[in-house]
Amino acid sequence: MFIRAKTTKNKATGTKYIKHQLVRSYREGDKVRQEIVMDLGRLEIDPKDYKKLAQILTMRLAGSESLFEGDLELKSIADKVLSSFSVTVHIR
């Protein structure tokens, strides 16, 4: 899974907003599909940390925890995201 940053624009005011999504890629026949697992809202983290956060969220959704000490800031962001947002797709 990975985190996608999606930019939307308010047509009335012209203001641009960035929202983040946890996305799962899978193969269906000979095509690659992407499925939004969870809307994350707006994240205030460095884009280089997206992969680490996606791994933490994937493990938490699967019901497991990392044995290694990770970035506490990312873990707290993952806790906040999981407590306030609902999952839209079940992980297979």
C-alpha cells in the first residue's frame, strides 16, 4: 500500500487543497487496479515519510505491530488517523 496526495481546487474561490489517501494496488487479470482503503484527510508530514506511515497503517489494519522501535511521531499520526477515520475496504 502507499499514500497518495491528491490536490483538489475549490472552483468558487480558486483555493487548492491537498488530501491524502491510503491506496492498495492489486492485479485483476492483466490490469493493475488501485483501490482507496482509507481517506486520511490532510497530513502535515514530509512526503519522504509517506512510505513509513503506509507501512505502519497497513500493519495496524492487519492487526499486527512492528517489533522494531519506529518513529514515534509517525506512530502517533497513525493512531490519530485510525481513531478518527473509518476504513472503506477490508484488507485481504
